[in-house]
Amino acid sequence: MLYGLAKFMTKAGIDFVTATYAIRKDDDSSISIPDGDLFHFVLEKKYQLIPREGADDYTIITCDKEPPKYCHAFGIDCILVEKPKTRMAFKETAAKLVEQVKPISSQ
């Protein structure tokens, strides 16, 4: 959609780099960059992102497809599950998730 914008901006004297090049160091725009990766890149450039020592670990469980992209970009555990269609499917999914996220010390 914005093919050629880099040349236009550079010609106008604006320091400009495409997201593709900034993140992956290539110009292949046929491979998309998830929004979470782009957001993470921009935050790292503006803020010092360091893990908090002693911070709790979290796992996000979701049926939505976008949160896992952001979680991946920030190193947060995230499990994408299909939305159960029946009560029985919900119970089966819940039981599997309990086993999947149960702390090792309690197993």
C-alpha cells in the first residue's frame, strides 16, 4: 500500500526506514510483520524494557488470535485455544489447560 514511501520521504530529507528493514534487516515486504513485533520494536527504541526481578510469571489463555502475537513479542506465555462449542468440550479444554499450566512443584 505504501510502496515507494521510503523514496518519497528520503527525497524530502526525512530519515526513514521501513518496518521490514528495521526489524528483519531485509526489504521483503511480502512477509508480514505481526503488530506485536512492530509495537515491541518501537517500545524498545523509546524505553528500556527490562524484566522485573522476582516478578510473577503469567500465562494468558485466549480464544482471540491477536493477543498471542503481542505475548510472543514480549516473551509472555500465551495459549491460544478454540472456543468450545459445548459444555463437554469446555470441560475437556479446561482439564487440558489445567494440566498444561499447572506449576511443576504441584505436579
